[in-house]
Amino acid sequence: MSDHIVRAFTEELEALSADLLRMGGLAETMINDACLSVTAPNATLGASVMATDIEVDALEAAIEKRITRLLALRQPLARDLREVLAALKISHDLERIGDLSKNIAKRAGALDGGADGAVLKGVERMGRAVSAQLQAVLDAYASRNSDEALRVWEADEDVDQHYNSYFREVLTYMMEDPRTIGSGAHILFMAKNLERIGDHCTNIAEVVHYLVTGEQLSSAERPKAPELEV
Amino acid sequence: MSETDEQASTSGAPPKGPVKVDCRSVDVFYNDKQAIFDISMVIPDQSVTAFIGPSGCGKSTYLRCINRMNDTIEGARVEGEIVIDGVDVNDPAVDPVLLRSRVGMVFQKPNPFPKSIYDNIAYGPRIHGLARDRAELDGIVEDSLTRAGLWEEVKDRLASPGTGLSGGQQQRLCIARAIAVNPEVILMDEPCSALDPIATARIEELIDDLRQRFCIVIVTHSMQQAARVSQQTAFFHLGKLIEYGDTETMFTNPANPKTQDYITGRFG
């Protein structure tokens, strides 16, 4: 698309997009570091996740400020309007992803190696899956590609299936040996957090699709794994 | 998305409600120069339709076809049909003066007659014989000024000249003058471009009230104004209708890349 007649408008939209991608990169790092701190306990890793979360929150605030300014001074329309709305929604999802990752790192600290390594493999696996989802959806945003976004949207079903089977696995361990209930509860929350991060990725995918096409995807039509029966 | 030179893109749902003005394959020439190229569109009743586009795109020319204002321009020629309630306005049997009482017009610069406020409004009803006596004429004047939101401000000085009012008041006076002859369609050619934001807001509020009764077509250079007051928007470019559709869709997700570029400030 060609540039605006007012060049500063184009620059402001580009700066907004750049901030968002930086925020996305940080959120991705947080997921990876948080999951690593679960399987390979390491105090500095945990601290770095906490520190990155502060950075992510600050970026969200900065993006909100940029958007307020853009809306007030530029009154964006059509695709520009969708760019700005998308940035607002995506920044919120990324902030939530940061919080959920921080919570995983916290729980890793609480576990402090007090769980069986084999059982923790599931966190690593799920972490890899959702981190790939986030990476893919950020790529879709960066290239404004609605097809890529759609693929992420559809692939959330796999994350949900991961979660369901991992949930049963952890539950089995807890039933077999009640001494693992404490650590098992933490692990279940971590898995739930990762599953929630997957949901935020699908939110972002929906927003990217809207940004590019102007059409809203209906969550009701998204392929979903069967509900977990507890 | 392809370039649609042949046919205008449409955005969103087709216009709702009964059709008031049905324009079919309209061409306009100024001497040898063609200004409008084969534009067809239906304009619904009791709603506001906005024409947008860069200067020289033909939106004002097209607007002026609806009440044959182009007749007054030397060398101007209109082809095609503009049908209002089943009658082509260009039919030789149509009296342009009567037509213009049914299709009123408000211009960019407020242009009150150099007469009293009262006579500005009373002029039309008098020449069209709409009032039998003074009392009835008084009623029309009060009613028109009230509907234009000006009555409270001028009721104590109806005898003072209309040109002594502020710009915004003058424009509302012109709108009152247009509605005094019971028109069916009101054409507005950039009615707010000479007004400050407060006066503009008053006119926009008035337009919103008037659409309960009239078919309103407004040409505006302000995209925000088109978005605020209209239910349908038509985008013109180089004498062609590029896209016509419901206003909300036009401003959030236009179908044509040219519309997109224009409303986001990428050319114009």
C-alpha cells in the first residue's frame, strides 16, 4: 500500500507495529524461559522472566499511549482504523501472555525441583507448541497474512488436545502417589496457563485476519478439541 | 481485488427503504469535455446520502443534475435518466422551477436574499402560492425556522436583514428557506465548509433531524462529516462512481482499493 500524503501518519503506524512486534518477541522469550525454568530449575532464569514482564507491561502502556494519540490526531479510517484497533487488541493479548508466563516461572520456583523429571516433560512439550503458535501468529501479523493467521487459528485444537492428554497424565500420577498432589497441582496450573496462552494466540490470529480482510472470524466455527471431562 | 472501471464496487448491504431518486446511466458534458461517465445509482428516501471524492471528481456536477442546476451552465449537457417518483427530471414537460421547489438546494456559502429574515423564508411559499393569507404564511415561516433550529434565536427580529446573522445562522436560514416550500429532496453542496465547528455541529444535528422527512444528498470534503451524518456514501473519482455502499462499511472496510486510498489520505 502506498504511503499517506502526511508522512508522519505512515511513520506513526509503522512505529506502532514495530513496538508490537518487539512486545511479541519478549512474550515469546518469556514462554520459552518460563518453561525452561520448570525443567531445568535456575534462579536467574526465573528472575529474568519477572524482569521481562515489567518490560512487556511498559510496552503495553506505551502502545496504548501511541494509539490514543493516533485516534485523537489522525482519525484513522478503513485499513488504518483496523491497524490501530488490531494493535490495541493484540497488545492486550501479549500482556496477558506475559502474565501467564510469569505465573509459570513463579510456580517453577515453588516446585524447586520437587517433581519427577518425566512428568515435567509435558510442560516442555506444551511450551514448545504454544511458543510455535505465538511465533507463527506474530509472523502472520508482521507480513499481514490472513492465511497464515487462519492456520494458527485452526491449530489451536492441537494445543487443546495436548492439554487434555497431559491433564489426564498428571492426574494419574497424583492418584497413584498422593505425595505428588502438591507438585501435581502446580503442574496442572502451568499446563492450564499454557493452554490459555494458546487461546490468546488464536485471539491474535482472529485480529490479524480482521486487520487484513475486514471480516470477523467467528470463534464458534473454530475447530475445537472435545471438552475435558473432570 | 480487481480494478473496477466498468462497474462501481458496492459496500455492505444495498440501500434500505424506498428509492427516491433513481439515476440511470448519467453522462454530463461541459461542451466537448465529459465530466460524468455513465453513473447509475439509487438514492433512498428518508436518509442521508453523502458524495465524497477529490476536487474535480464530478460529485457536485452529479448533485446538480438532480434538480437541473446544470441547465444554468452554458454548454452543459446531461444524458441518461434521473427519475424521481417515476418521472424523469429531464423530461421536456418538467418545469425546472417547480422541480427545484421539490428538490431544494443549500450551497457552500450561505446565500440569504438581501431581505428580512421573514421574507427570506416567505419568498418561496409566496411565489408558489402555498399560503392563502398572512396568518398561514406566518405559520409556514415559524414552522420552517423551528425545524431548522433557528426560531428561538430570531423570533424577536424577523424584520431585520438575513444577511446580519452569523454564518452558521445564515446557513440554517437557507435550510429553513429550502424546507419552507415542502421539498421532497434536499441537496447540500458542502453546507458546512464555511462554518466553524460549533455551527457545523448544529447543521449536522439538523441534517439528522431532517432525514426523518426528507431525502438528503450532501456533498462534503470532510470524510468525518460524511461518516457522521450519512447512511450511504458514494465515492467519485475522475467523473466515475468508484464505490457506493452503506457508510459504516465504506469507512471500515471499503471494497475498492481506490476508495481505501482516498479515505485513508493516500491520494487526493
